[in-house]
Amino acid sequence: MKFAVLTGGGDSSGMNAFIRAIVRATLNMRPETSVWGVLDGWKGLIYNDFRNLDKGSVAGIASAGGTILGTVRVPELATDPILQETAARNLHDNRIDYLFVCGGNGSIKAAHSINTMIQAEKIKTKILCAPGSIDNDVCNEFGSSIGFYSALDKSHEMLEWIKDTASSHRRVYLIKSMGRDSAYLAFYSGIAAGAEYVICPGENVDYDYLATMIEERDRDTRIIVAEGYDQDLHTIRKTLEDIFKKRNVIHEIRTVDMSYFQRGGKAAVSDILRASWVAYRMVKDAYAHADSGFYTAYYTGHDPAPIPLHIAADDSKTNHEGIPQDIIDFAIALR
């Protein structure tokens, strides 16, 4: 048999652990199988850019951030039938039995589109996908994304650094977090670091209440702003400054964008283990001639049934962007 592995969308810590597990599980179970890495994600599949991988190729990469294979976004792949046919034909011409994908929502939609093309053309390749995203917005009703907890670790560390300075100078910090339209990364970071407030996408913020809370805190206030919120840090800062001016109160407000520092760096142990576990299940099922599907898990050892790609690609059936109410109640109780 012949396998290929691809990482798509934004990089997330844990993708290298996924690649390593695919290669090692494959070659340990059946050494006669060859494994090929698709370079630069979906772009590499379109341009037929493959590299043979052996155990030496993946030695020592499990905890490394980013992806050794690279990832270049090709958003039009999900809707362009010519690109889909090119990708499907390259899988056929290279005689790939299984393509293993780790990526975000765009990658799952692209995989579904290519899989549909593959079925129509009666190509033998099957596609098995896993969630790779720091935003935790990929089929999150069935598991958490690879890279999410690594990004939380980075966020927590940065928020603690900011707290030291905020406390020393009695400052208020407005801190931007990645997360696309989901508040998961911002919200969970806020819980872990003890931030005073997290502004979520679509939220109707009571800025007078927020200003009062800042006055009562009067030491090291940190307010996290999720990426999908429709006002930037400068606008929020100006709104709060105007309220304080009317109250004859002086507060020094600073802004920090921690976004791209959240993405890279060493993978959390939980992401290494979960990425490896999901990859192992995918390889095992490939050898059992499994059909195309989406694999996920909440923890190492969690073994839910794979989700058909057409369902995994439908966000309305598999995903929610809002934070569950019990998590919101939990956060409020810890304030």
C-alpha cells in the first residue's frame, strides 16, 4: 500500500506529532507500505509535490511547533472543480491508497470536495481527516482540535507576563486573542489566567459595567478581546477612556496583540498524545480498508466512530462557535 500525509490551513502545534505517528505507525505495522509527505499542504497536492518519509524523517519532531511539511492555504480548492480534479488525479496517478489530513475547517471542506470528485471518477484513494486548529472550531461537538491546548499554554504564559507589568504600574490591558469567529481560545485563556473579562464575538458589551469593574479592581485588570469581535482594540480603548473621563477617573490603558505568539512553539503534551492517538487509529483503520471519514477525540484513548466527510464538512451539524452556557457559568463563578 501507499499512504500520503498532508497538513493544511493554519499551522498548529501537534501537527508534527500527527505526521510522526502516521509514519511510525504505518512502518511499524507494515514496513512494506511507503509514506509520502505532501509539501506545503493543498498547494503541494495540486502541484504534485511529494516527498518520501521514513522513520528518520520524523525523528525528534513530536513536540516541535509548526509542521515540517509546510502548509499553504488554497481557499478556492473547496469550490473550484478544476483544482479538485487536479488534486484527485494526482492522488490517482501517484497510486495513493490513503491520504491522511490534519487541518482546519477549510481543509475538511476541501477534503470532502476532493473525495466527492474521487468517488465520481471511481478513484481508489480514501481520505481520512483529523482536526488541526488552535481555534477549536473544527467539529467541536465531537472532540477538541489538535493545537488548541498548546495555544492555551502560550496564551496563559503571556497573560501572566502582562499581569506582572499591569500590577506593577496599576494598568489596564486590552489583549487581543486569535480564534477566528470562535471565542474558545480567548475564553479558556481568560479562565486559566484569571482575566477579569473576555469579550466574545457578537457580544453586546456593557462598557459602563466594564468600566465599573475596572475601577473596583484597581490593580492589574486584563480584558481579553476575541478575534471575531467587531471592534478593534483602539476603539475599545477610546470607549473606556471616554467613560473614565466623564467620571473624572484616570486609568492608564494599554493594548497588546498576542495573536501570532499563540500559534507556534512547543506542543503541549495533551496535543502530542491526542494527535498521535488519532493518527494511530487512522492508520489502523486504513489497513482495515476503512472508507473516507473524519477522526477526532477529546482525550487519548477516546475512540468515537469516524464521521462521514459530508457531515464533518457541514458546520451546522458538527460545530458551534459560542461557548456552552455551563462553561460560561463556570467562568463567572471563578471571577
